[in-house]
Amino acid sequence: MKAVWPHLPILQVIIPLFGALLAGFLRRSGVAFALALAVSWIVAANAFALMWQVLSGGPISYHMGGWEPPVGIEYRVDILNGFVLVLVSVVGAVTMPFARRSVAFEIEDDRGAWFYCMYLLCLTGLLGIVITGDAFNAFVFLEISSLSTYVMIALGPDRRALLSSYQYLIMGTIGATFYVIGIGLIYLSTGTLNMADMASRLGTAWTVDARVVIAALAFITVGISLKLALFPLHAWLPNAYTYAPSFATAFLSATATKVAIYLLIRYYYSVFGAAIDFASLPITEIIIALSIAAMFIASFIAVFEKDLKRMLAYSSVAQIGYITLGIGLANQAGLTGGLVHLVNHALMKATLFLAAGAIFYRAQTVQLKDLAGIGRKMPVTMAAFTIAGFGLIGTPGTAGFISKWYLAVGALDKGLWLLVFLIVGSSLIAVAYVGRVLEIAWMREPGPAAASASDPQLSMLLPLVILACAVVYFGFDTEWTAGIAGKAAQYLLAGLR
Amino acid sequence: MPTVSLTSLFEHYNYLITIFLMMSGLYILVAGGNMAKKLVGLSIFQTSVYLLYIEPGKILGGTAPIIDPAFATYSNPLPHVLILTAIVVGVATLALGLALVVRINEAYGTIEEEEIFERDREQ
């Protein structure tokens, strides 16, 4: 154990990577599932151990192959990415038991092992983006996670899954390439790829020629915003989430966009923010404006969607708006709110998409018109859906309330009274789209599709129930969410110039 | 702020080529309706970024970066290594994209975007 202890940062990435390789060789769906489950849990334990190390001993810097940064690649874990590592790996570990039946139902048996292979590869990429302290290394992991995501989406049961995967591939690659262009410009002006080193050298580059730095910032912002589906760069998301296999949707909605948001925060607060004065650029204004547009327009579209998964996908775009709003507010309460919502939204969306997956497993449809009375037939599933739905609205007593509270306080601290009303107003739209599903599911007589449905087996119910309980629990005890997010926000704001 | 003069434009003609390639790639991506052609555009777009990295790595009069007492100036090896990685990523993306186009062709019988949308609407 002692020998392993200092090498946890690299194990966080290597374990799922080799798991993916092994899953590809296994070919048997059941065995590959067992492997993926074991890997997910080991990875989660590893993330908790790392977080513990950070909380007790401060940031960890791991030098790949013994090469000192900035020459070698550095893996750096501080309170912010430790927090995101725990989130990603825990979501993977908790939702994994759901995958076996859902994947067996939606994907042909001979492709099952490939699905788990891609899942583990995606997990590798996501964890890698979060843990690395090297800008180009982050690009490689970004592409690892993206390419495996395209495959997972294409494995969806409908032929439109292929089309959505293709469209996402085009958009995602443009995003990643924009990111590389940005990194290239920074490399040209600073001569380094290490993020911490960049932060210390960008200040000089800024005084020599500010245009290069602004261009790099713009390319990186647009590139990452495509990946995180910031309005209006979200066009790939609704189709991808609608036609992907249910488990893939639940996992991706909770992790992939969140990791991209983390990367944006890292660049804004630890790289650019540490080197140049952000107040001289209109970035916060742009981010806040786009966030508000996302909160309203995407929520509004969600109200009129006929497909449950598509409705939830648009709701994701809207909820991402709340998180980026926190980034744009850039004060203690606002950033805490954004970071807390990163976690809370991951928990809520995973619950909602898993519930949608369970409904598809039992009723073979997620069209809202077919779901009349489904709550009476699948009470546990829909109860979990209801709790997470209240979380989306931001009802007191759920995790969603905590994040919106912090965001509202952050807006007040900045003197933006109107913004508080906008946060409340957009929540009212969430009442409309969540309420519509709840009315159909609970109030109406069961229709033909719902009549034969019932709650799925325990392996699918358990992840749902655990996540729904977490949504309620983190609405009361905020030490592990808002507490740590607050510390992370403090750490980030202290690094700003 | 340095001013842009015609001579400085010519001195940086390599960047002009990079930008031209980048824009043509993006244009094909936006304007094309054929899915295979779009992937060609994507490839050109990515290739322009390879140039963006590689060009500044070359130092005039420098040799390959292998330490030898006969030489004092070397080209910067790091951009080459980075772009080797990026090329691999680009090839993987192109391969996956083309595989998807093959599957789309099997499922829809066409790879023209307009026709595919039409077929999904009819459904």
C-alpha cells in the first residue's frame, strides 16, 4: 500500500485505460460488464484517496516519469480537480450496476463488450482531462473521451443515433481543434505547455503583444464552450443525448459536459485569470449574457418537447447556463454556486436520465404521450424522477435549491438585482416542463404502453434510489458539496490577479 | 500595437497559408452537404493546425535536434512531437467519421444531409 500511495494520480488514469483494453479483448458482454464495474469502483476509491491526500496535505504534483515540470508532463491535483475527480468517478461507480440490463436490452449482445470498452475509454479521457496539468495532454484526453463518446452514441438503437453521432463528431472535432489552436498560440508566445508555467509567463506575453493572448483566449473559450454545450454552441447535444443508449446518456450528461466546464474554469481562473486582468476584457459580461440566454431559451424549448429524453437534454443546456453563470459572476458566493451546481446537476440529471432509461426498458418508449399513468405502474422509478425533478426546479429541501441560493447571493453581491429575478423566473419555466411530465405520469389513467410496465429489477432501481437520496441529502447537509466548493472557489479567486 | 504592413505580411507568408487552409477547411464543413466531403474539410482544417505548430519550430540554419559538437543551433523538436500526436488523433477521427458515414449509408441509402433529414421527416 505504501508503494502505491504516491502514485495514485497516474493510477487514476492508467486503471481505466487498461480496463478498456482488457474489455476489448474479452468479447463476452457479461464479463466485460463485471470488469467495468470493478474498474469503476476502484477508480472511485482512488479518487477519494486522492481527495483525502489533498485535504490533509495540500495540492499534489506528480511528475510523469520523474521529469521535472515544465519539461515533463505534470499531473496536478488540487481541491478543485480533486472534487471533480470524485464527482466523475462516483457517478460512474453508482450508475454502473444499471448498465447491465439496460445495455443488454438496447445493444446487440456481440457489441456489448465494445460498449464497455468505450465506456472505460471515455472514463479514462474524462479523468485525464481533469487530473492533468499539461495543456496539450488535456487535448489528447479530450479527444480520447470524445472519440469513445461518438462510438457510444452511435451504438444507440435508432438509426438517427448514427446521424447524431456524426454531427457531434464534426462539432466536437471543430471544438477540440479550436482548443489546440489556442494552445498553439499560447505556446508560440510563452514557450510552455504546463498550465502553472503558462500562468506565470502569460503576463509578460500580454505586455509584449496582447493580441496573441486575446486570440488564444478566444479560441480556447469557443473550443471548450462547444464541448460543454454553452448556448448557442449546444446544437449537437439534444440529438446526441436523445438517441444514445440510455446508460450512455445518463453517464455523459452527468460527467462529460461537467469536465469541459472544469477545463474552462481552470483556464479562466488558474491560467488566464492569474496572468492578466480580466476586468479589461468583456468576458464576464459575455458569459453571463449567454448563460441567461441558455437558462431561458433552452428551458422554453424543453417545455414543448414531446420526447422525454430530448426534453431532459434541453433542460441540461439550461442547467449548464446556471453553472456558467456562476463562472461569470466570479465572486465567492457566485463561483461556489456554479461549482455546487456542477455536482448537484450531475446527480439530478443522472437520476432523471436513468429513470428515462428504466422507463424505456419497461415500456419501450419515452414519448410523453405514451407515458400516461406510468407513475402508478413504476412508482419507485417515478418517485426518484419526481425528487430529481423538484431538484431541477430548485425546491427547498433538494440539492438544486442550495446551488440556486448561492447563485442568487452571488448576483446580489455583485449588485445585479435583476439577475436574481431572472434566476427565479427561469426556475418557473422548469416548473412547467417538469410539472408536465409529473402530471402525465401520476395524474392520468395508465395508457396501453404503461399498462404492462412495472418497476425494473433491483440492479436498476438501486442506482436510481441512491442518486435520488443524494439529491435530498445534499439539500440538507452541504458540508461535502457547498463546503468543498466554497473552499475551491476561495482557492481559485485567491489565484486571480 | 504593432501595425500590419504589406512587407510584414509577406514575411509571415507561412501564416497566410495556414490561415487560408484553415478557412477553406471550415468553409467546406459549413457549406458542404455531402458527409464524406465534410470529413475532407475537417481534415484540411486539422492539417492547417499542424502547420501552425510545425512552422515556428523550424529555426533557420538549425539542424535536427541531435546533440553533436559540430552544430550549435537546433530546430525545436517539441512541436514535431506534439503534432505527431495530433496527426494520430486526426487519423483516428477521420477513420471513425468515415466508418459512421458507411453505417449511415447502409441505414439511409444516402450520405447527402438534405436527403437524410427528409427521410427522417417522412418516418
